[in-house]
Amino acid sequence: MRIRASRCLSACLLGSTFALLALALPGCQTHAPSTPVLRTHLEDPLPEAPPASVAGDTRDGKLTLSLSEPIEGPLAAALDFFAALIEGDRQRLSAAIEEELLRVNPRATSYTRSKASLLGTLLHPSRRAHLGEGEALSRLVDVERTRSLSIDALYGGELPEKVRPSDHAVEIRLTREGVRAFRGGLPGADERFVVLVRGEPPHRIFGL
């Protein structure tokens, strides 16, 4: 009986010794599966989308825009207005603007002007003396610097009755040649020119 108990004790001690050796020796250790670490968008942010860039020109009386990213409708509407103005296209200009327009250049006001009066000024030959036929839009307008402004900031937070919160203020940057070409027909035409555009399609212009 003592011999059998002694053998059992020896076997247990031997088993424990082998277990300790297995833990001590490299390559013999067992690893519990680790919980995967979840990365958040703050730790591993997505690359920023490139800013929208535009380039424009007029060919055969139509505006051609080359976009690296889609641009908002109001920006495209403002640029198309200038392209139509360069070409002297009455039909496109008439379709692009509302019946009554606010005056926002050189500063935002609540004064209005009728479409008929504005078209008469814009298309009068004496007002277009510096607009050559087939003139390139990119020569008169710095298209890539066209941007959307806060319409609330434009009016100091108090919007006129005609302006909706969803509307857009688009800043057009005119080149030196553009200022010279447009100053005769566009009141307040300067290096920075603001165009008010409706936020909803068809994005008609209601302020110049």
C-alpha cells in the first residue's frame, strides 16, 4: 500500500516537473487568443477628399466646365451666367435670372432691379465695348477661386424678405481684364463680385 502511494506521488511530482519545464522553455508556451483592437475613425482617419476645382472656357457659345470633383449647382449657375454674359446670349441670361434682383455689389442692400432693366444694360453695345467675341471665360474670371460664402454673414444675420436661408452667396473673382470688361454693364463689378443664387434647382440668380 505504501509502495503504491509512493509511486503515485512520484508520478504526480514528475508530471508537475514536466509542466514547469514546458512553461519555462521558449516555444512551449501557449497563448490565449488576444481580443482584436478596434480602431476608430479618430485614430485612423480617412484621407481628406480633395477640394473641388473647376476650370471653364467658352467654346461655340457654350460654357465647358472641367471638374475634378462635382461642384454645387449654385456655383455652376453663377459661372454659366458669366459665360452667357460674355457671349451676349439673351435667352440664356433671361433664363438664368429672376424677374427681380437684389443689388449686392459693392455691398449688400435691399434695393431691387427688374430683369428687363438689367438685360437692357448688360446687352447694350456700349456696355460691351471690352467684351470681344469668343472671349475665354478663364481670361476674365478666376474660375478656380469661385467659392460659396455664408449668406447670413453677408447680411449680418438679418436677411431681407426676398432671401431664404437655403440660398447661396457665390463669390466670383474677376481678373484685371474681367473687371475692365464687366464694369460697364455690372454695377459694382470689382475683383470680388457676389452673386446670389437660389439653393433649389434650377438655381436662378436673384442678386448681383
